[in-house]
Amino acid sequence: MEDSWEVAGRRFSSRLIVGTGRYKSLEETAASIEASGAEIVTVAVRRVNIADPNAPMLQDFVPPTKYTYLPNTAGCHTAKDAVRTLRLAREAGGWNLVKLEVLGPPPFLYPDMAGTFEAAAALIADNFEVMVYCADDPVAAKRLEEMGCVAIMPLGGPIGSGLGVANPYMIRAIKQQAKVPVLVDAGIGTASDAAFAMELGCDAVLLNSALAHAQDPVGMAVAMKHAVIAGRAAYLAGRMPRNYEANPSSPTSGLIGRAG
Amino acid sequence: MEDSWEVAGRRFSSRLIVGTGRYKSLEETAASIEASGAEIVTVAVRRVNIADPNAPMLQDFVPPTKYTYLPNTAGCHTAKDAVRTLRLAREAGGWNLVKLEVLGPPPFLYPDMAGTFEAAAALIADNFEVMVYCADDPVAAKRLEEMGCVAIMPLGGPIGSGLGVANPYMIRAIKQQAKVPVLVDAGIGTASDAAFAMELGCDAVLLNSALAHAQDPVGMAVAMKHAVIAGRAAYLAGRMPRNYEANPSSPTSGLIGRAG
Amino acid sequence: MEDSWEVAGRRFSSRLIVGTGRYKSLEETAASIEASGAEIVTVAVRRVNIADPNAPMLQDFVPPTKYTYLPNTAGCHTAKDAVRTLRLAREAGGWNLVKLEVLGPPPFLYPDMAGTFEAAAALIADNFEVMVYCADDPVAAKRLEEMGCVAIMPLGGPIGSGLGVANPYMIRAIKQQAKVPVLVDAGIGTASDAAFAMELGCDAVLLNSALAHAQDPVGMAVAMKHAVIAGRAAYLAGRMPRNYEANPSSPTSGLIGRAG
Amino acid sequence: MEDSWEVAGRRFSSRLIVGTGRYKSLEETAASIEASGAEIVTVAVRRVNIADPNAPMLQDFVPPTKYTYLPNTAGCHTAKDAVRTLRLAREAGGWNLVKLEVLGPPPFLYPDMAGTFEAAAALIADNFEVMVYCADDPVAAKRLEEMGCVAIMPLGGPIGSGLGVANPYMIRAIKQQAKVPVLVDAGIGTASDAAFAMELGCDAVLLNSALAHAQDPVGMAVAMKHAVIAGRAAYLAGRMPRNYEANPSSPTSGLIGRAG
């Protein structure tokens, strides 16, 4: 049987979700998404044209019949803004499955968890299915799940940083206790980062800048497609123990991440 | 055009070379190699039966017509032993392209570089095509190339450790100056390690324990196949710059490896 | 002029704060604290006897005339419990400067930020001076400061883990925006961890298990004393740029943490 | 009893050895060395004036009566050059205890181990006491010790890089098997790097750029003095085990370096 995962009652084979912004053109956007093998694309409702038929629309390049659209609230710094943005998106495209992010102020653009809780509550009450971007905080993550969020999306690293997964212990902690899917969102810079995130046991990875800001976005999309498959397969296969024969009294098995 | 690489005049598509030892059975060996997509397999001449037709032979499970056999000198701790071992292998199977390793004493099993130079000289004089396992030492690497070695194979980490690439700066240094292929050999533990090694620009990765000692060797072989493709594609695509907006005066681009 | 720091109007020379629990005996507690050079000690009100004169009391070994006592709420998992605990402590010893921690459930023992906000508000309203243990979340940290907390104490790593500073980018982000002192609290395992935390610009470091669970707590106290001085001095001195001559086009300056 | 170490029959309290070059002035050199607490200073014979009384001489600022001078062969790329340089130094100042380094070509400036062995043999035959800079290669390190070198000085990272200790496993391996002192030489960038090197069990640390290229060399010298004391004390005290309660089946104790 194929390895697959499910969120909000929908089943997917690809464990890579990609953004639709920051590319040089809509053509490049479409080509990269195609190459990535993603089945879900996330759309910054405030930044991408999905409603004005008099201008080039994302839908013309990335057909919603082929891809599951996941509207997101990039650019929203308050719960109110985030909720309003997703209501407008639902009216425009009927999208009910959404990605919530409420960010703190620049320059850090870290999740504003108080605003996130407030918005999540309002959206769930309004019958949205909320996938939620959040800090790598296992207490907050569990609470968001208990509120009814359908997926937990802790940050790997700061948005747009390409720094990789900063705190693998917390990502793994969040996954260990979760009954809904856990996706690493933000921070992924290159293929080994994506593979590493999957090796922690996550259900999927979401990325955008890693493709859009690569020198060759389509080439990097191919890389990420394979990286996510690789990391998932390695997780399922169960890696060899880490050990160093020179020091048998100091096993290093169980260590997450790299030595040194 | 397909991405491929060449060693000693032979061209390969797969950038993953796998060992043939440490598996539970020859059936598992064969299945793992098949799943890995490898075109070259390395054979510990002293440990695997490749010459006695009265016992199960590797060739019956891993056909030399399908895979390029790369005899190696695992278990040899002197130049003399290594040279003798490869001469016997050449007599047995006609193999001329070989992997030389001369290891220091346990428990560290680090390459004995003096012995390695001595054996490389003798083998090259005897018309072998020598792929050489070595320390992550760019001076030694260059000298081995100038002697006529056809590929340089610096260690990522200690043999059998699964600790990943300890010193990415040196691996990259070795690659930057090399005119022959550079392969990371030893230390790879899981998929993200293999992807990371390829992202450094290496031509290929060699591993054995990472498959044989995984809980599911065949599953890990699939993981590694994709990991190497992913890392290579990411290297070619040119990753996004690392940056952290909170600290624009301190670019982190160029950094190898992970933050923290 | 001496380097010093100030919290809630009190000035200290030592940048090391140590706990008083988990030692084998009160004698060992006292000796370790003495060796550490700490001027502030933190006391788990629920776990250490500071009120019953019929049993050995911490005050008999660690004189409050010599050390600033900082009562903490270790073991409290709700805001209500934390507030009550600190009120009892204030009644017992008159302590107004306190360390608030509200932890989520085992096994993760991560800060419960919602409970932390609730307790901080109640304590500040009740005229406590609150030093607050929190997630490495710059949005939450700023909000706690704006509420009136007198020091922000983000976790370096999980409590009792000895894993070091997991996410130096976030610790530095929190420090960059703070107008009150920032202390790394939890996760420090050995001297280099403490030095590293101080090199990020933090005002002080708090630790407990690193001393109490070392093989020689007094020896480790000496180590930590010097480590904090070293890290502070290095931060003030301004470290050399990271660079690797082999790759002049890829400066690694600005990178936090170690290579590889 | 004081903690001290011995090389070639001489006993020292300070475990920090510092260079004398790359400073802005000889005054700054002297002030930094004084602040560092070093008892041994290493002198690049080819770069620092130690013989011409008509120009400012190092000895006028850093008195050889107070500090043990350790002439080194910086700038020598062949065994012959290194041997000649140290013979000239011995004639000039009577120095018999020396630091040998034979470097490969730019840009990597990695130790040329073949040249190092050749020079070490010649120097030992000529009654020098040779402290030897080398690769982090335990086989070569053992052989240098067996030849008669009085101290082994593996590189932490590339010379002048400030990248820290790249491969702690190999440094520890070298130390574990050595009967002569092991010093980490090169790569140290800041205080936590020096503490970390000492936590691996090394006998001492040698650095130069970390002071000379800091914004405030004297301040950094103070930092390094404390860092080395801290790392040594932590090593002797025996650090707490690394562990993460969330994952009791995966102990991380024994891991060298930081998580993630």
C-alpha cells in the first residue's frame, strides 16, 4: 500500500506543500509547482490575485482542479485581519481548508501566538478547517489541536531564513503527542533540511522561499520532491544507530541531528 | 541531458555506491542494492565469497553483468595486505577498478595515510585504477590525485558511525581543487546526511552500514536513492541564501551546514 | 569600571544565577553556590524548606543576608498555583522579586505561555517584581516586558536536559529588542554552553542541574563561574569574523554557533 | 594541589598558549598576552623580529625571562624550510622547544602531513623537542608521538577561520590514545570554542587570530583566559548527562557537542 497522509478528511500522496509567491513570474510559479509534485499549494490571499479576472490570476496557471488550494493569511498581524482575509477567500473561491498565520511585527515575523489562538477560535467557530502555523511550542501545539485545528504547523526556522530546523527536539515532541498531522513550516533552505524535517517523523513539509529564491526554482523543486520522499522513507525504515567505536561507554544513539 | 558522472572512463547515472556486506543474508543484500538504484557495488574481497563456487557466491545474487563490481580492501591494515588482496581479486574476477583502503588499528579505524600512499603507488604501478579512501585532508587528497588515483573518497565520519559529515569545510575544499571525482565515503547514517554530502558538490556517495544496519534495509535503500538525487539536484539548483532578517548586518549566507 | 547588570533596581556583578535544589545535601548546595560566585539564588518554594524551623532550612546553609533569594514556582502547572505559591513565599520571607514559571504537563515540561501570561498579570497587579521563564518566542517576550516583567528568561533548552542553547537566533532576537535584562534559563549542560549563551549578548545565565547533576558539583560551579565571565568578556570584546579563506565568496561571518 | 600540565619536562599552570603575530602593534601584542595569563607564547620566526637589534624586537615587549618562547615555522611549506627556520631560531635564541608546522599551499593552508613527518624526524634527530601541528588524524598523531614528538597539536579548524572545533570526535580520539599532551591548535574563534576544546579533555589550547583579530584583543584575552579555565574545570568535574525526558528510550548522553 502506498504511504499517504490525511488532513481534514482528504488524502494526499505528496508530503510536500509549496507556496505560490515570490517567484519571478506566474509561469515560473506553475513550472516549479509542477516539478515539485505537490498536491497542495498555499496561497497568500493578500498578495496573489485569485479574484480579479481583469489581471493575470493564479488559477490560470495553477489550476484549482488539479491542486488543492490552501489560502493563507500571510501579511496579517492581527486575529481580526486574519479572519477577515480567510472569509473573503472563502467567498471568492469556496475554500474552507485554510492555513492560519498571525505574525508578530518585523523584523522577526515570529508567530503571534495570542493572536493565533484568537483567530483559530473564531475560524473554527465559523466552520473553517484550520491548519495552523505556530511556534515550536508543544504546549501551544497541543492546545491548538484540542481547540479543533486540523493540522499543526510549527516553524522549523524563521520565515524566509533558510536556516533549517533550529530545534529538532521540539518538533519531535510536538509530533509525538499529536493526533492530527504535524507539518514543518518555514525555515527549510535546501534538500537536506527537508529530508531532516521528515526524518523527525513529521507528516509533511511546507516551503516557499527555498524554491522561489533558489537560483533555479524548477531544479530545486525536483530536489525537494526527492528530499521529502527520502526523509519519509528513512523515517519509516528506521535509521542505523549512531555510534563511535572508539568510545563504547558513550553511546550517541538517539541523538537528533548532526554531531559537532 | 541527463546528469551523470564518470570515473576511469566509465559513465554512471546513479551517484550512490553501496556496499555488499553486513546484511543478514545475500537475499537482503540483493534486494537492498536493487532498491538503491546503485550501478556500482563495492565488495570486501576478504569478507565476501566471490571465488569459491562451492559456497553461496555474491555473484549469484548481485550479477556482475548488471552491476560494476568495485573490490575493496576492508580489513587490510598494511599496504602489502591491500595490494595482495586486490591482486587476488583481479585474478579471480578481472576487476581492475578498485577501492583502496588501508586502515589504522582499532578502535578508531581511521585511514592510515602513509600506508595508503604506499599501496596507491604500488597499485597504480601495477595498472590498477584506484579509487582511494582517505582522510578529509586536502593536501593528501591532491597528492593522491597527482599520483594517478582516479577518484578521491574522503571520509565523512568514522566508519560505521552513522555520524554524518563531520567537517563539511574540508569535503568542500577537497572537491574545489579536484579534477577527478570526489565521493564521500563512510559516516553517512541517514537520508539527510547523504543529501547534505551531495549538496557540498561531491560527485557521489558511498555507504554500507546505513543500509545494512537500518531496521528495514530495503526501505532505507529507497530513501538513500532519493536522498542522493535530492542533494545533487539542490546543489545544481543553487540554494537560497541563508539570512535572518532580524540581523541584516550579519549575513549568514555561505555558511555550510545547519544553524545552531 | 566594573561590568555589572541591574534588575528591578538592584545591581549585581555576577552574571550567574544558580538553583538550590537537586543536590545530595544542603552542605553540597551551599558549597556549590559559594564556588559559583553567584549573588542570586533561585529557590523552588514548593520543594525546599524555607519556612519550617523544625527541619533543616535552606537559610541555615545559604544565608539570605549574603545571597539574594529569588523564589520560583517550580512544580506549578497553573497560574493559580504559581500565584499562590509566590504569595506564600512573600509571607514567609518578604521576597518580592520572584521567578515565575508555569509549566505544561510532563514529559515535556515546556512553559505554558497562556498560564504564564495569566500569572504574570496577577503577580504584577499584586506588586511583585516578576522575572519570567518563557519560551524562546520574541513576540511573547516583548509582551511580557510590556506588561511589566522585570526580566525575560527564555529557555535555552528543555529543563534538565543539558542540551545547550537550541535556538541561538531566537535568544539573540529576544535580547536585541529587550529593554529589560534577558537571561538564558534551562538547558545549560556544561561550561561551553554557558559561555555560548553569554556570547549571544544575554545579561546572565541561570542554571541548576548542570551543577547539581555534575559528578563534582563544586568543581562544575567553578567552571560555570569562569564560563560566564568568559562569555561576557568575549561578547564585549567582539569576536573575530568567521571566515574560510578557501571560499572568499562565501563569508560565514554572522553565523551563530558552530560550523558543521 | 593545583591543576597543571607538563611538556618536555617543563610544568605550566596556564593551559592557554597564544601567538605573537597579527596584532596592530607590539604594545597591543604585549598587553594581550599579559591579559591572557599565558605562560608560553609562540613566535613565527619568519615574521616577527627576534634577531635584529636595530628594529623593535619582540623580546623588548614580551620578555623571554617571563614567557617561554615557542618558535614556530609559520610560512614554511616544505620540511627543509621548516628545519632551517628552527635551526636559525635556535642559534638566535637558544630555543630548543619548538612548534613545527608544515603547511600545504593556499588557499587551504592545511597541514602537509608528509612534510610534517619528514621535518619532525629531522628535528628530533637534531635534538629539538618538537610540538607538532597536525591534521585531526589519530593514526598520524600516534605515529608522531611514537617518533618522539613531545606534544600533538591537531587542528580544531582551518587556520585563521574562527570556525571552532570541526570534528570533536577525532580530537577526543587523539587525546584518548596519547601519552603526551594534546593541544587544540587553530580554528578557535571565541570563548565558547576554547571552553569546548578543553571539555574534550585536551591539555591546552593554542590561539592567535581569535585575540589579534577581535575588536578588543585585550578584552578577548581575558575572555580566553577564563574560557580555558572553565573548560578544564568542566572536564574535570564531569558534566551532567544529556537527556531529554520526552524521549526516555533515546538517551543522548555521550553526544559530543551541541544538539541540532
